[in-house]
Amino acid sequence: MNTEIKLGLCNPPEPIYLYVKNAELGGESYLWYRYDIDKDRTIPVQQRGLTGYLLELRLTTRELKGKDNLKLDIVVSADELYVIRTGLETNFAKSFLLAASLVQDFDKTLIIAATAGEENTVFCNLYDAATKTKIKREWNKDVDWASIIHDIQSLLDGTSSTIPPTPKLSGVNQSIHPQDLRIRNIRTLLDYPLDLVKEWLQFQDVERPSLLNITKVNELIKSMCLAWAADKCEHPNYAESSYQKQVIEAVVNGTDELTAIKIWMQQLATVKTGVA
């Protein structure tokens, strides 16, 4: 029996997302924040460091102002499961990757700290939590970032089981390309026929989603979702407009894509029940 489990009321075991930004709210400055999508408000995080075990690195895409942005998700196991989400091209992401590339043992605890730079930029400082020693690699904007990410992921895949177990995020699996995994997870959620996905890919002259550009991947996801919604509401335009607001806009504001789609599906099911 696990005596560490606390019985009674609690919050759902969802990951805590931290977003990096050098800003000010209510007269107080902060370098990262949480976002409450239900109340549409920013919650500044005053602590500049997060101590825990680095679990995963994953790349995700988010649409912002009509453009696709590649994000780096830094997954950390601490008192809760945290996901630090930042743009892949940001100074924070690059300074983190440079320092993390020097770590050879991810069984040990690390401190990931946000540090203010000039002109509202934010950098990342990485420390060995046991020795409080800063892990530093000289800045080099010309390094092969893809290779660094791959090398860190390879070490993380071999991390021993001595790290306290933490629930994995859905969609975090480095053995599968993020876009392939993204399509698989959403297709499974929608119970969308695999044969139809393969047929769609054949029309694009590719074998898997990872060979498509991100716009086409988003198009495939939307087509699967709208196909699922075809018999869920009386007016087809309603399904598409609600998808835009409750999925696409929600994801832009920081909601996990699978979570946003689930909420949208539940809402459409409620509408159908009400009409009936």
C-alpha cells in the first residue's frame, strides 16, 4: 500500500504550465507566469527557479496570429508535474539547451531559473541542485540545435528508474515524431478510422504526418474533428465556428490541444442532447 497517497478532496493531476515572459502586472515584475484559461487571466509566478528532475523535452506547434510557432516544452517532475513552455527560437530555450547539453546524469535534481536580460528578454540559468553550482556553456548562436535536443533526449530515455515516478503527459514519447504522435492521439480520441487518415495522406503523397508541413497537419486535424462533429449539431457552420473558438483559440492561449478537443466534444454532445 502506498501510504504517501493523501485521501480526500484534491485538484486533478494535471500538469502545471509555466510560460516565459519578462513583464509587469499590478506593479510587480515577473519572468514567467501561469495562465487561467477559464478566467482569462495571467497569474505571475514570483519564484524565479524551479527545482526538480528533467523528464522530457518535446516540440509542439501552436498557431499565433495566423502563423505556426514551434515551442519547446521542458517537462519537470517536482512537487507537481510542470511544463515550461517557451518558443524554440527564444533566448530562454537556447540558453537552457546549451547548459543542459553539459549534463550527463539526469538522475540528479536541477534548478531551472529564469533570468532577466536586456530589452525584456529572458535567459535560463541551470544549476546542480545539490551543489548549487551553475552549469554554464559559452553562448553560441550557430550550434546545431536539433542535434543538442536529440542528444538530451537520448540521455533522458536512458535515465534510471530511481527518479520518483510521475504521471506522464499524454503525447510525450520521443520514439515517435511529435506530429505523428499528435495525429495518433487525436485520431484515437475521435475514434476516427485509420484507413481514412492513410487515404488522406496518400492524397498528399506522403506516408506519415511528420512529412507534412504544419499547416497541412493542422488541416488534417480539423478535418477529423469536423467529420466527428458532422452528426452532432443541426447547423454545420456551428461546429466549425465552435472549433475555431474552443480549440484553436484555446490552444493559442495555452490549453493542451487534446484537452481543448475533449472540452469541445463535450460541449457539442451537450448541444445535441439539448436539441433532442
